[in-house]
Amino acid sequence: MKPKTAYLVLAVIGTVLPYTQFLPFLRAHGLDLRLFVQELFSTRIGAFFGLDVIVSAMVLIVFVFVDGRREGVRHLWAPIAATLAVGVSLGLPLFLAMREGALERRAAA
């Protein structure tokens, strides 16, 4: 399997798995951000994972801009929007797939 295909498969998995937990919360509580944050940080382990993901998302956004510009990746807004809408589990593999596409275009030129 080509890396670009593997990254796209992981992007799908990275969307589906988190949303299996988020959609039931939305159905039960709507977009109650206060309750969302309260539940996320209700335990030290939850806070550990929440803070880890927040920091990882910030690092990913910087990486997308720096490496994306260097490698000539188009539409850098897409992995950033994906990270904000789903999380690093979608944003990172999407960016890596887009980066592979830019590398393929450059190799073909």
C-alpha cells in the first residue's frame, strides 16, 4: 500500500473512531461546551489526555504551516480545519497524505 493511501485510510479511521464517542454526547447534550470541558477535565487521566491532544494540535498546526509551505502543499487550510473539527487523528494523516501528493507532483515534474 502506498503511503498516501495508508494516510487516507488512517484519516478515515481517525474520523470515525472519535466521532463514535462524540456524536452520542451531541445527541444527549447538544453542543454544550461547558459540559464538554467539564467532563473532559473531570479526572486527572482525562485532563492528561485532553491537554496532550491540545498541545499536539497546536504543534500540528505549526508543522502544517512550516512544512506545508516548504514542501509546496496546497490547501493548507484543510488539515487545520480537520484538526479543529475532529482532532489530530484526522488532521495529521490528512496533512501527510496531502504532503505525499505534493512530493509525487514534484517528482513527476
